[in-house]
Amino acid sequence: MSHSLNEIEALSKRAARGAGMSWGLSEEAAKAVRWLASHGLQGVALLADVLARNDHASRASVAPMSLENDSWAAASGTLCPLASGAALNDCADRLSQGHSIELINVSHPLLVVPFAAWASIHIAAPVTVSWLDTRIGTDGCGIWIDDPMGELEKTSAVSLTCARASHMGDDTKMPALRGEVPPAAWTHLGTFAHRTYAPSSERSRALGAGAGDTDND
């Protein structure tokens, strides 16, 4: 199904909130999914999987334990790509200084890429994100992908590395205005968004659509 990027971002934000994320991280997660969707990538399905995986986990257990060095890991053993992606963006200056940042045992690595894109804008230089045999480059707007083994949407990566790049690839893809989302993924994300809706009551039903207990027609 084709959806506008605004629709994708709005549902993603509400779903992240429904899964217990803070407003700030929910907004960043939604913008990340929008960015991926604009490049024809399945951010909606990946976000739904991440929310299901971390549904009862505290952010402290899935975020980087320490940012003091350039190799990050989670207390739970598996990094959340959203929490670690936000940290990556905050530490963008390290990339401009020639450092590479490694995420150890990160789930759904593709969700880290939009955060790397924003880091690229911050340092005014392209960056590359790599895991297994997949390599992605971005300057913040365009993207090029080298994925010879079809590992783009892997659910986990033992090691993901982000580093400053010297140039962009030759086959750079620019963003579109809409995104294609599988109906099942849209429905799955909607289950988390539904948690943000206030439960109905007798009074709210009486004040809502319909005549309630009286009929003045």
C-alpha cells in the first residue's frame, strides 16, 4: 500500500509512544522510519519488530551502556537501533575527527542508517554504515546501497560500523514523496498506536457520535 510520508511518520510516532518510548525518542524513531520509507526501504516493518522485541524492556537495558569509547554495547546484550542511533547522532563529531563507531549486537541495523544520515549533515561529509557484507553510504539526503548477499533487512548484526566516507557512491538514490508499506506491517504498527487511545466510557460514548441515550429527532 502507498502512504504519504506524513501518514507514515504520524503512525510511527504514535506507535512508538504506545510502546512506552519517550516523546523525544518517539519523534526521532518516526522521522527515521519516514526517511527510510522515502528511499523505498521497509522502515515500518522494522519499527514494528523492534517495538515488539523491546515491549517490556527498559531503555537503559537496550541503550549503549557507555559512550566513553567508540565501541558500544547494551546491558541486555542487544542494542536497540533507535536508542543507539540517537546516541550516534549525538556523537557525530567523533566521525569528523576520523573515528569510527561500532555497535555490538544491534537489532534491525537498517534503522540505524537515518541517524547516520543526520550525523552526516552535522559533519558536512558523507558517512558509511556497514554490517556483514552490506554497505550503505549517505550524505544525509541521498543514499547508495551495496548489498550483495541480501542482508539489508537482517534482524540483527553482531557488529555495525559507522565511519566518515571520502565520497558518495556512483548510484545514489534520492528520496521520493511517498512510501510503499506492506498491509501486514501497517496493521502491526497500528496495534501499538492503538495503546495511545483513551478507553471509551459511558460518558464519552454519550458525548460522541450518535444520539446516546436520547433521541431528539
